[in-house]
Amino acid sequence: MPVASFDFSALLPPGLPPAAAKWTGAARYNFIGGNNDPAQIPVDGLIAAATAVLKREGPALASYGARTGPQGYRPLREFLAGKLQRDAGMACSYDDILIVSGSLQALDLINGVLLARGDTVIIEQESYQGSLNRLKRLGVNAVGIPLDRDGMRIDALADALAALKQRGIRPKYIYTIPTVQNPTGTIMPEEPRRALIKLATDYGVPIFEDDCYADLVWDGQRPPAIHALSESGNVIHIGSFSKSIAPALRVGFIVAPWTILSRALALKSDGGTGALEQMVLAEFCAPQFAIHVPSLRRGLRAKLDALMAALNEQFGTAAEFEDPKGGIFLWVKLPDEVDTMKLNAAALAAGVAINPGPEWSTDAAHSSSRLRLCFASPSAEQIRDGIALLADVCHREFGVPARIANVAQRTGS
Ligand SMILES: Cc1ncc(COP(=O)(O)O)c(C=O)c1O
């Protein structure tokens, strides 16, 4: 590689996001991101599926879209239509589905179709950083609605919609992660889902349902999708194989009326999502998905138990959390004096990566002593040692957890 002496900086257009930092490897104790459990990737099943589908249909890779059109590989869309009907009660056909490159692309496409600078959207007060950052970059006003144990608070949503209407503002959508919310882990029951649809319908606002954790409810019993409960076609539903199979595959999907899909398709200018991934997924999922996912859930639940035990042991009552009903994250509240942005910097220097609460919220002050921990990718041993190290750092920086209480906890006294 020649020495890079050419200066591109004067050529860069205004408005670019800040330059990415060079990747220097993952932290030793890595509790960040939406990564999955390496031990739970169904490698043998994926190898068998890849071999079978390539032998049978490999020549289709000669065409963009692998001969089944720009909406994605048809057998995968057929699998999804059946699965969404069975699991989430959604009546949709393969033709209502657009396969995309991870649900991150779904967020970009739907935002591209609906949003302009200065628009307003409604979002859960604590929400996915990838969604919050996109809205910020687009210059969109994100109105945060507080959550309780049942997810987005419907009373607060009603107030916000009424207040916005009074100011002549019609939000472009209500974005929600109703089934294992990121980061809080809540699941919105059916009744508030119906109330949400009623409010959205009354105010003429679409609902943007991000359901990428819906396969990871421990007991497998998820409420019907909001998409399934709405009769007016005002719901855009997105999902992903990242959490149920593997995030590095980069395969997600959008279920929406053609008025939206046709616009999203016009913006999806990448020549199609990788067809090999789609073909392997379709081949694997049709017979194996229903066997693989319960086993994945059991493994994740065991890791969650390891994380909660480590937090109880190391932080005692200083760490407060609800036992989530599914997913890959634990949302933790530390005492008010702990600033998790500062804790993050100190922990990272010691080799522990955490997600500080303010980066996952429309209200940085409310989340200043909260943090999100992903328990899916570290091993049980890394969870135990990483949380012990985090407690040491937190004690050094903030005097929390108090050491005497900690010793008392460990000895059971
Ligand atoms: C709520 C939510 N939506 C979307 C995504 C993006 O996932 P992917 O692009 O891997 O499908 C994530 C990833 O963690 C997420 O948590």
C-alpha cells in the first residue's frame, strides 16, 4: 500500500457524519452491541443448507436478485410469511415482504421514504441507539415517551399526541420496539397494543413496529404483532434474522403496504441484498428454525441468569434491574451518583465495554446512571469476571458498590 499523501479533506461535502474510528479489536469483557452467542450459531446446519441450495440453485446467482426479483429470494419470503402468520398472527403474503440488508437498512429505507429535516416522530424514551442516531442525523425531532413494565406508556403517548396536535404538528410515525424492548426488555401486552393502534388511527399517524427480538421471548409466547392487530394498514413492520440466527448475515425484512414497499424499493439502490445469505437462510429455516430458536433461547436465558447472579454478588442492592422476559440485554440502574458515561470511559480503559444509558435515550438526564449490558456474546466465565472488574472500576470511581456491603453479601451475612 503506497503512503496515503493525497489530501481528500478539501473535497468532502458538508453534512457528512464524523469519520469512523479505526477498529482496534473488541474489549476483553464485551457487553456492548447486539451480538449473539458464538456457541449458538448453527454452523453445521448452515453448512448443509449452503451445500444443498448451491448444488440445486447455484446458477441463479448469475442474475441480480437470483431470478426471484428485487423484493428478495422468494422461498425466504414464503418462509417468513408462514412464520409471521404462525407466531405473530400477521396475515401477509410473500409479496408484502421486502428483504433488506439487516433491519438497519429497513430503518434507513423507511426513514428515507417518510422523513424530511424538521419533521417530528414519536419514539420510546429509551430506545435503540441506531434509531436515535439516525433521527438526530436527519434533523428530525424525536419526542420520547416514558416506558413502564408494559413498554411505551399509553397515557403519556395520548398526552404527547394531543400536545403536538395543539401545536399543529402531525408526527410522521410512532416508532416502537414492543416485543422485548431495546434496551429495557419490556413486552407490551395485547391490550395496550390495541390502545396504541386506536390512538394512532385517531390521530392519523402510522406505527413503525421494530420486532427484531420477537423470537427471543423465553416461553415462546409473544403477543400478536401490532401489524396483526391493526385493520387499517397503518403499520410498517420490520424484523431481522440477526437475533435468531446471526447478525453478520445482514438479512432483515420489511412488511408494509405496497405504497410504502414500492417507495422503499425505489430507494434500495444496492442491487439487492446478498442472495447467497438469503438462499442459505431459506434452506436452513424451513426445516430448522423451530428447532434452533428454542435451544438458542435456553442458552441465552442461562447467560442472563449468570449475569444477574454476578451483578447481585458484585453490586448487591446498588444494581437494580427487572428480570427481562427475553432478549439479549439487561437494563441496569445504578445509584444516582454514578455517571455511566464516565463509568464507561474508565471501564473501557480496564477492558470492560458497556453501553452507557444516555446513548440509549431521548432524555440523557433520566438515563445518566443507567447502563445496558449484552449478555449473549460473552461466555459465562467472562460475564463473571467482567462484572467483578466493572464493580472494581465503579467502586474506584464512585464509591459504588460500597465494599463492606459487598463482603457481607459474599459471605451471606
Ligand atoms: C431495535 C433494533 N432494531 C434494529 C437493529 C438492527 O439489527 P440488524 O440490522 O442486524 O437487523 C437492532 C440491532 O441491535 C435493534 O436492536
